Amino acid sequence: MNETLKESELWIDRADEFVKAGDNNKALECYRKALEINPRAAFAYFKRGQVYANIGKHQEALGDFSNAITLNPNFSFAYFRRGSVYFDIRQFRAAIEDFKQTIDLNPEFHFAHFKSGVAYLKLKNYEKALQYLNQAIDLNPTYHEAVLFRANTLFALKRYEESISDYSKVIAMDPKNDRAYISRGVALGAIGNLKAAVEDYSSALNINPNDPLAIQYRALTYIKLKRYDKALQDFDTIIERKLDAPDLYSNRAIVNFFLKNFEESVKDYSIAISQKPNLPSLYFNRANAYFHAKKYIEAILDYDKAIELDPKLASAHIGRGNANATLGNHKEALKDFSKAISCNPRLHQAYIGRGNSFVKLRYYKKAQEDFTLAIEINPNNPLGYLNRGSAFQLDNKFKDAARDFNEFLKMSPAASTTTLQVRQWLKKNNLPIDV
């Protein structure tokens, strides 16, 4: 019997050498022979399971680790490795059960606590994740990966200041950890510290200049800071280096729109649409770019497509209404604004648009009603008072017009062509100017 065990162990040793040499097939054959000689060799099952796990044969790995556990119920590392395979195939609850068995047998094994925490994080059970990650860090305070995932968990719990503190600890322990810089940048952005967020993304790029995520996040933060030229440079860099970044062209389209590069914005949205042809927001945004490029027919066609994909997209109905109104198609515009109102009765912009079309069609009372509704919804919008005042003026209700024009002047103290015209009309008609 001893000779049989020795022969089995020799095959295990040979298999181990093949594993070191990277020859997995020969290693698997040697483990098979070892088990053929001694079917109760738990360690052979365990080692073969590791090879299977490494080459992505997950079911075979699970079977071997289970056999190792059956032969040796106290084999803590077999539970851990089986749990890791479950983790890799996203069976997180099964993974957690195996990690718990590992911890019961070996409470000081910090990596099992860590993997439990990450599994709970994947399941969005953030409090449990925090509990296990805290235990992992207590057992090994220098394990920066656990601190990083604890920071991610704190971020998910919207405990941003604490997450920033943890990301800073990771950076102190591992100054070349670009993920920690990126994550801290996101957390800083969440609390509104956008300039510090940009610095963190730049630090990440000093470590890894071709990290598309860092470049993209920095560009998006530049948009929030209204530094559109910087954002454009970053998006151009991603494209020039042929890096992969989500929603790249739609994001650059936004920047070109803000820079009033409307033709370039249209081109970018067109590329984005070719990648995601069923996304109504892309057609809506390209329509807006066409509108500002004064290509109103093209804008209407895109608003049509956005509405076809999402009939309840009120903003697309408003956009099409504005385009039709600009082309003088006020009856069509009325239909568009009315449809927008039926989709969302609280959109003051729709009432203002419909009111303007009523004015053009000389339905002054209907216009006054719409502008009144717009003011009730948003009393802080000076355009409602200006437009209602104009409707009263055209309807020869000068006192009502004067009241609204004065409200408009109170809300628009800065000198502009419109405010000067309003003042001149009030003065010409001997009407009071309260501002």
C-alpha cells in the first residue's frame, strides 16, 4: 500500500513540474494517473482543479475541488479555490458560502474575507461588503486592494468623503495605482471638487498615458468646468490613439455643440448613430445641432426619427415645433407643441412655443392663455412675461402689456437690445417704468 501511495505521489510531483513548465496538458495527464493509482488523493484533485481553473475549464475545476473537499472536509484552501471559481463565473452566492467555510476553518485568512467582501459588493449588499472588507483590512492593514474595494463600497453608499480618504490611503501605499487616482477623481467630482478631480485624472495619465477611462473622465469633467477646448483635446486624443471609450463620439458631439461647431457636432452624432441606431436621444441631439446650423428640414427629419423611437419624448416634439415655427409652419408647430404638452403638461417651454405660434397666427387671447400657463409653471422665467406682454401689446391691451414688460425688466436688469426696446415702447406710450 505504501508503494502505491509513493507511486501516486511521484505522478503528482511530475505533474507539478509540468505546471511550472507551462505544459498543462501533460500536467493533467499526470494528475489523472496519480488519481488512477490512488483515487483518495485529495491533493491531486485539488492541484488538478487549479490547472482546470487556470485554463478556464470551470466545471471540471468545480468537480475536482468538490472531490478534494469530500475526501478532506477540513481542506480550507479547497473551499477557497472552489469559491473563487464560483466567483469567476459570477455565482456570487455560492462563492460566499465557500468563503464562509474557508473563514470558519481558517479565520486569519484575510484573502477569504476580502473575496467575500467583493462578492457582496457585486451583489450590491454594501453593508455586508463593508463588514468583510473591514475584517480583511484589520487582518492585513497593508493590503491596499482591500482598501481600494472598501473605498468603492463607501462610494456606492454615497459616503464620498470616507471613500476619498480610502483612495488616498491606497495611493500612499501604492503611488503607481492609476485606478485609485481615477476612482478618487470620480469621488471628488461627486462632491463638486472638479478641479481636484481633473488633477487626479491627470495623475492617472502620468502613470498610464493611454488609459481611455482617465482621458474620458477628464474630458467629461472639463465639460462641467465649461473648458470645452480642453475637453475637445482629450476626446481627439482618444480618437487619434484609437483607444476604446464608451459613448466617445456622442460626448465629443456635445463639446462641439457647446463650441458652436454645429457641423462637426452633426458628424460626431452621425458616427454615434451608426454605432447605436436605435437610441432616440442621439437623433434628438443631432436634430438640435442641425437646428443651430440652420438646417431646419434635416432637423425635422431627425426629430421625426426620435419621436418614432420614443413617441413620449416631449423635448423632441418641442424641437420639431421650434423648427416648424422657424420655417413659418405655425399650424404644424401648434400640433407639435400640443403633443409635447400632452406628454408632459409641466413643460413651460411648450406653452411658450405654442403661444408664439398663436401670436403669429393672430390668436392673441389663446397666446395670452399659454403664456399665463408658462408663467404659472415657471414664474422666474422672464421670457413668459416678455411674450405675454407682446401678446397684450398686439391685442391693444397696453396696461396689461406695461405690467408684464415691467416684470420682464425686473428679471432682466442687464442692458440688451430687447430691454432697450421695451423701455422705449413704454416711454413712447407714456406708460410707467418701474425699474
